Amino acid sequence: MPPDPNPRTAAVSLAAVLRVLPGPLIVLDEAGRVLDWNDAATAALGVAAAAALGRPLAELPLPDADAWRAWLAAPPPAASALT
């Protein structure tokens, strides 16, 4: 069976895969608000997705919150540093 060319189906399939990743997945917008949070993030950080979604990551009660805040405040790496 060929893959479904519908982009909506592909997005739903990708979202399902990301939710079951064995490692924490946290997706932030440009302002640092949580857009996505998988089950592994809940297990690792002790914060449920429902409590995290839509909130700034820096405001969540995370372990070692000061380290998270410092990481969020740092400028993102240059694109060349990612390759």
C-alpha cells in the first residue's frame, strides 16, 4: 500500500510517533512556551503534559529549575554549530 499523501495524515502520524519516543521530547515556541510534551518528559521531569502545555518552560516546577532557566536565557546556537 502506498503512503497516504495527505499532509494532515502525515502530521497525525508524526505526532503519534513523537509521543511514544523513549526519551523526553519538549517542543517550545519562540517565547519559550511548551507546545508539545511527551510521556517520557512527564516521567523524567515529574510534570504532566496537561500542566506544561501552553506555559513557559521557565515557569514549570522542574528539577534543577535554575539550570533550565539559564539554558533558556542563553542565545540559541548558530545554525553552523548544529551541523
